[in-house]
Amino acid sequence: MNTLPQPYILISMTGAIFWILTYLMIIKRGFQDKSFGIPLWALSMNISWEFIYSFVVPSPMPQRYINVVWFVIDLVILWQVLKYWREDYRHMKAKYFYPYLGIILGTAFLGVLFIQFDALTVLKPKPFLMGMGRAYSAFGMNLIMSILFVNFILVRNHVRGQSLYIASFKCIGTALTSLIFFMYPELPGTPGADEYLFSYLYISIFIFDVIYIVLVFNKCKAQGLNPWKRM
């Protein structure tokens, strides 16, 4: 059995830790601000991806353990959404919001699942047990998420549930994952060097993540908050 290169494991685990810290800070900030810190569609895509690649089509170890940890943490954020949803949907009645949330969760879940199925039956860019569905869905939805976070702060026009550290750690976590895929295109389940879609995704995600960092920093300043002390 081939072993993964040590730099791949180190960078991958470091990126995963940054994402775990991002989630934990979102939860902490959410309770402090009585808000939730992830857009509904972003949370729904995240929780769907983590469930599918933990329990439906489990990722190889140790990534599966990481996925389970992410999934459990996202359940807490989902609970925060159920508790504080009226902040963003104050004109919506509960009898409409909950079915709406259910539709979003169901749509996101089926989207990730069908990408995985197509990766196994249609795309087949590499001989790999899981196909490339995990990579296509992870980076595709990551770009959508990065755009949603930018829209999140623009629409809310405040930083409740958000912080400079959340924005920065999210950026670093994804950038490290992009880096290892760029460094090791020959590994199974990793986008090849000739798959230009992924280079586009890596760069686009990074650009929107940097925009989000700048927006959070500026909004903290505008609200009279010290962005460096807001954890």
C-alpha cells in the first residue's frame, strides 16, 4: 500500500486544524453575539459534504475522522441557526422558515451526492475508488461559500457572528488544502496538473476569502470594534 508523503500529511492536517478552529470560533462568536456565523447555503453544503464523506462514502483515514469532527461541530452551528434564525429572517414566519431550511438542506445534500455518483460513473478522471467527486464538490462548494460569506457581511452590514480570525483561519485552511493538491497532482483522488478547473477554483476562492477578510476588518473599524481583540 502506498503511503502519503509526509509534507502532504502535515499540510493536510494543518489545514484541517485551521478549519476546525474556524468552526469553533464561529460557535463561540455565535453564542456571544446571539447569532449564527455561516450563511444557510454554506452550512447546508458543508454539513452535507461531511455527512456523505463520513458515513455514505467514507473518506480514507485519517480524513474520515476529520470529516466526522467537522460534521459534529456543524451540528452545533445548525442548532445556532435554529435558535437565532430570526436575526436574518425577521419578516419570515416559523411555519415558512423551517420548510425553507429543510429544502436547502435537502438540495445541498442531493447536489453533493449526485456529484459523487457522476464522478464514479461519468467523469472518471483517475482510477480511484471514490472517483473525484470529493474534490469536485469540496472546491466547487468552497467557491460558492466564499462568495456567500462576502454577501453575508454586505447584506447584514454588521459583524455579529463574525470576526477577523474566523475570516483569516477559513482562508488559511482552504489555501493549505489547495496547496497540497497543487503540489501532489499525481496522488489518487487529487486533481491532475492539467485540470485547469481546479487552478481557477484555487485562485477564485483565495480572492473572495481575501475580500471577506478586508470587509470584516473594515466593518469592525466602522463599528468601533478592535478587529484584533474580537475573537
